[in-house]
Amino acid sequence: MAKVLLFGRLRDLAGWREREGVEAISISALKALLAREDARLGAALSGPGVQVALDQAIVRGDRAIGPKAEVAFLPPMSGG
């Protein structure tokens, strides 16, 4: 079962930073699971600029999630 981490506004929106024991076979399945639990979070995860890190490496597109994987969702970065 995977560990899920949320950062920045995604964390604020969900009301949690870390969840352990999440069961999903892919990043798209994980996003769908989180969207079923919280529609606002699901919409934010699908928004522009949100990046996904799988086991601390940024990935693009859908990827399989292993049973001990760490998946982090990172909001768009803002400069200043």
C-alpha cells in the first residue's frame, strides 16, 4: 500500500498532508480514488501545473504504483 503526500495548497484543500496504506495500482487510479473521496481535491489534482513525484522522482503521465511506493502531489510553483 502506497504513501500519499500533498504539499502547498493541495494539503490545505484536503486538510491532510500524509496518508499511509492507500491502495491504488496507478497514478490515474489514485487520482480517481482521491476525487471520489473529495471532489474539490480531485479537481485540484487534475488542474494545470500539478506535478507528481513517484518515489521522489518527478514523473509525467500515468505510471504503475508499487505496494511500497511514495506518491507526492506538488502544486504549481509560483515565482516572485
